Amino acid sequence: MTFSTAAEFDQAYKSANRAFAAGTTKNKEWRRRQLKRAWWMIEDNKKRICDALYTDLHKHYQEAYTGDCGTVQADALRTIAKLDEWTKDIKPERSDPLNFLGGATIRKEPLGVTLIIGAWNFPITLLLQPMLAAIAAGCAMILKPSDVASATQDVLMDIIPKYMDRDAIRCVSAGAQEMSYILEHRFDHIFYTGSPNVAKIIHAAAAKHLTPVTLELGGQCPAIVAESANLDLTAKHIAVTKFMNAGQICLNVNHVLVAPGLRDRLVAELIKYFDTFAGGKAQNPDYYTHIINERNFDRLDTLLKQTSGKIVYGGERNRETRYFAPTIVTGVKAGDSLLSEELFGPILPIIDADFDTAISTTRAGEHPLAIYAFTSKAADKSRILNETQSGGVTFNDCGLHIAARDVPFGGVGNSGTGYYHGPYGILTFSHLRTYINALPWWMEGVITARYPPYSVEKAHK
Ligand code: NAD
């Protein structure tokens, strides 16, 4: 794999800074044109992109198209349609005389040159969705795809300069070593998707320049299954998030906390759905995604070998092809290897826990990116919302909140800082700059408290 050289990066950095300073990216027509070109970039190259995703992850076209290409194209179209509305100035409440008479206005101004760093599990979406938001906000940018999904990175390096503005939107390839050089530079914003560990390196580098960051991270998202849950649908929704992308999803269910009386029935339902999704009993279908690389395969392999739980389904795996079957492990207790880190794979640990214990266990850990609660009781939902913290919550399904239109998506604490999607993406790449005019001359007689000489009487006037 070849990475961009320091000289190539320097050239890209200068070009993006020059384009921003020239005002190119602030132009609304430029933004609209780039959003349209992004749509065409995917449209013209979707076969190539999906082939690359198959090479990297053994991802089937259905998953690759919907998870990567379709998401970006839909986002581009919506952003084009809403560009004027989402970027327009905000007028604060006019009941305040200062706002009313001074015409206080909040402008959404682009932050400048942003560095966007993507992850490998959805290597198109996680790089290009923030790109769309940065374009819509009027920023120039340097895009850094994940080097781990190397075939997809190569496609991105090839197509981005062919479709996007070659001065303002630059794409560089870099591994950890090259990143340390890139991060010495001053950016106006850094948007990072990836693990909390690397996020600390990014955050520390950004702090040297007081650069604001958006960190879209992961975590151990729990599924809490209460007594009142519909077990058939619960199992279907949990199983599909573990099956899709072989569980290599930030919003994936990391572990299940289930009321002890329901555990065996839930496991039976989960097995039913894993078998159905595989197209037959414990098959290895050609459309099932594999583990991205040997490092991650070995990590999952070791965690599974070390568990003191019982493998009741799956467990088959092949290091050569990096196939790792959906695997259910029951009897998992606190301190188990499977709970030691974010799994980011197709292993599903099942923990016996009543609703109170599920809440206290979840509270005891880092704030996850999502919490999934399966219950038909409003009181249970209120307790989840009031007694826990997480990036988002989906009730009686998994991950739906990421797909909801025009709502913010992001983590909290260890699962992230900031948000994007829809109008919130534009806010992320913008500075909210207030301006106001001097008040009319006749107000001078009214606001005497502003001027010395001071007196107690004037202070209360
Ligand atoms: P990662 O942190 O290893 O890599 C992410 C990016 O950082 C890549 O572009 C990589 O090249 C770069 N990088 C790696 N080492 C670096 C270093 N030392 N210095 C600077 N940059 C470096 O993450 P990953 O393995 O690509 O993705 C998995 C993680 O990302 C999981 O934790 C997952 O939950 C999380 N994730 C979060 C979201 C979200 O939207 N919140 C989406 C996908 C993945």
C-alpha cells in the first residue's frame, strides 16, 4: 500500500487553505454543484465501490449498496433540497429590545479547513457523509479514508479528484505514521470517526492548536430485554444487527441483558433468526460479511477462547477466509473476556439480569453510543431515558435512531463528542457568529446605566 508523501500532503493542505481563503467554498452555487457531483460520483462508480467493499470485507452488494452508496446519495439529495433552509441566518427572539432594535442575527459561518478521518467498517459513508455536511456548511477539506479498507481507499483516492473540486476538497492516504505528520498541522476543525483510543491521539494533537473536534466513536451498546418484551421481534432485531457487516458496526448490540426467566426462549428465537438469515441451519452463505483483517480476527478469536461462558450457537471460524460465524454465548458474567472491550464482531454474549440490574450494569460502564431496550411498558422506557446516558436510544429495535431524518447522531463521553446528520451536520462545521447594530440614537437617553459616573440609583434604573 502506498501512502501520500509529506510533500503531497503539504500541497493538498496549501491548496485547501488557499481555496478557503479565496472564498470559493462559501459560494452557495459552489456548494450545490459539489453536492450534485458527490451524488454522480457514487452513481457512476457504484459497481466499483461495491466490488472494493467485497474485496475488503466480503460485503454483499445488497449491504454495500444500501449501507454505503445509498446512504450517501440520499443524504446528498436531501442536503441539496434543504441547503437554503439549513444554512440561513437565525433571528433570535425579537421580544428583547436589543435583538429587535439592533437586528441581532446569527450567521452560520464555515469553520474553515476541516480534516475528515474515516473508519473502515462503512468506509464510504463514514467519509462522505461528513464531507457532504462540510460542503453544505461552506468548508474546504482534506479527506483521509481508512487505510484498513485498502481497496475502498484506493477507489476513493481515484474518484474524489475526478468529481470533486480539486483545490478545495483533497483526499490523502495515510497510516498511523503519516497521520502523526498530518496532525502536526493546524486545521480549523477535525472530524474523526473511529475508536476511543485513537480519538485520544487526535484530540491531543488538536488541542495543541485549540482546534475543535467532532469525535464519532464506539462503545459497548447493550440490548436490555425486559419481561414484557415481544421475544420474536426482539430476537429478529438483535440478530440482524449481529449478522449485518458481521457485527462490525458502531451501533451493533455488544451484549444482551435479559430477564433470567426469558433467556432460554430468547436464545431459541435468536438461533431461529440466525439460521433464517444464513439461508439454512448454521450455513456460511456467500453473502455474509467477513472480518476485516487478521488482527481483528485474532482479537475476536482470543476473546472467545478466554470466555467462561458457554457457546450455544456458532463459534465456527476460519482465519484464512476470516469467516466468523454469528456466535451466541450464554452464562456470561461481569469480568468475562467478552465484556472487556467493544466486541465489534459477530459474538453475542448473553447476561442474565433483571431490569434493575440491567440498568445498574449499564450505568456502571462508559456511556455507550446507543442503548436498546425491549419492553412494552412506558415506565421502563422512562427509566431508561432518565436513569442512563448514551449517544441515542432505540426502543424495541436496534439502531433506528441513526436513520431518522434530520435528527442529530453522535455519542456522549467515551462514545463521542458532537453530532452530525441533516441540519446538525451543518452546525458541526459552522461557527455561529452573532452580529448586531448600534441601537437608535434616541435609546441613549434610556440606557443611562451603561455610562459612568456610577451611582447606586443608576444601577437600578
Ligand atoms: P481506528 O480508530 O483504528 O481508525 C480510525 C481512523 O483513524 C482511520 O482512518 C485510521 O487510519 C486512523 N488512525 C489509526 N491509527 C491512528 C493513529 N495512531 N493516529 C492517527 N490516526 C490513526 O478505528 P477503526 O478500527 O477504523 O473503527 C472501529 C471503531 O470505530 C470502533 O470503535 C467503532 O465503534 C467506531 N466507529 C464509530 C462510528 C460512529 O459513527 N460513531 C462509526 C463507525 C465506527
